[in-house]
Amino acid sequence: MAEHDVSAVISSQNLLREDGFLVVSIDDGELNNLRALLKEIFGEENFVAVLVFDRNRKNDAKLFSVGTNTWSSLLATKRC
């Protein structure tokens, strides 16, 4: 991850209210790095989820698919 991305995540934690949360969208190439960074900054217990979205689906929540055309959002809270 770029240094400015790391700085942005660190700054976001300081800007959140005590009951705030952060959602970050990222491509699959940096997913594991961002997950590790969020766990380091927010704490393992405050890392909530990885949400994976299929770019090929259009408003179809009934079907499950696995593919490479996805993007992810990671969710962390300031405190659980």
C-alpha cells in the first residue's frame, strides 16, 4: 500500500466518533494488506467484515457466485 493510503487510514481512526465505523473499498490486489492494516490500527476485535461484490451481478441477491471480477469493502469500528 502507498504511504498516503496508510496515513489516510490512521487519520480516519482519529476522526471517528467512539461509536463510528469505517468502510474502505479496495481491489483484490491490496485486500490482504488493507485487512492487516485495519487490524493493526483498529484492533483485531474491531475488524468486522469483508464484503465482496460481484461486478457482473445487477441487483440479484438470490444467487451466489465466485469469480475474479469482484471488489471488496472492509468494515472496521472504532470500538465494538
